[in-house]
Amino acid sequence: DAMVIQNPRYQVTQFGKPVTLSCSQTLNHNVMYWYQQKSSQAPKLLFHYYDKDFNNEADTPDNFQSRRPNTSFCFLDIRSPGLGDAAMYLCATSRDPRVDEQFFGPGTRLTVL
Amino acid sequence: AQKITQTQPGMFVQEKEAVTLDCTYDTSDPSYGLFWYKQPSSGEMIFLIYQGSYDQQNATEGRYSLNFQKARKSANLVISASQLGDSAMYFCAMRGARTGANSKLTFGKGITLSVRP
């Protein structure tokens, strides 16, 4: 089935140790999004790619970077994770951001020790 | 700027009964879309239902319906015949139809629904 896949589902890293989360999609959607969601809060958009165009949210820390090497894959890099970066990270896709719903992956729960 | 408000405390409903989850919104866009997502404890955000601001009829998807009152700027989700598997967090979200900042989803804070057997 077409879907949004996130690996790993659970990631444990150490304070300051770089970590990469991955997202892939078989929907061939143009747009891929990364959200951060902390416990009992709404998802917070970090950035998104519209095809190859990268769109960073103004309040996304520089510690967070993203790469989209092709249509199917998108990566979230956290260069120096802090304790405050522990959260669920959700990847989503949409075909046309103006009219279509976003399809979410299962998320990666990041723990920072 | 777009804003979604979900102010209900945790909601409880008896299995097989109907429940309404409230959502109000604010936007200056003449055209916009409203969404409801369900997030079970596993974490995945599941799309439930969509309502366009110019849609003449309220959206329905199986047991889910959206009570859209444009003048009141409300988009309440109605779940009929609640099931134990409906226990989850529910998020209301809005997107403006234009490109740029308003093309992204703005989420409310969510409502926790618990279905009692």
C-alpha cells in the first residue's frame, strides 16, 4: 500500500550526538513536511520541501536541518540534540499544499539522554 | 494570521453514544479548508474529514460528520456510535487556500476523547 514510512520508530541518542531521522513516501507527493510534537501539544511545523524548494519556519532552531535527495526521501538532521529536543517527530506529505490533506507517517519518538 | 481554538477539557463518552468535539477558528482568508485528525497513543496522525469553506453541505465520512457553521466560525466534529477504538487525541486544523504561510496547516491544541465501555 502507498504510505509514508518513518525509520526508526524509536531513536535514543546522547546529548550533543548528531542524529538523523528518515522519512520515505510511495505517494509521489510533491511536498514533504517535518513536524515536532512534544507531549500533549499540537504538532509544530519545522520546515517543508515543495519539490526541491526548502521552506524553513522562522522559529526553527539552526540545530535542525533537512535534506531531500529525491522525491521519495526526506531526512531530518539534528546536529547537537539537547534534552529539549526529545519529542515525537512526524513526517507528512501532500500532493498540493493548497487543496490536499496531509498524510502523516507513524512518527519517530526521539529520546535524548 | 490563522488561529484554531479547542478549549474542551478531556471528553468522555459512553460506547455507542454520539459525541461532539468543538473547534472554532479565525482567519482573514476568504477561502480555507478545515481538517480533523485523530492521534491514538501510537502517535500516528490519521486524517478523518475535510470541509472546504465554500462547500455547500457539511462533510461526512462514515461515522464522522462535520458541523460547519461558517458565520460562527465553528467546525465541530461529530462522532456517532462511539467505539472503544475512538479513544484518542483529536486535532482540528485549518489551511488557507493561498500559497505561502497560509498554505500550511495550523493546528489546535487538541482534545482527548475517552470512550467508556
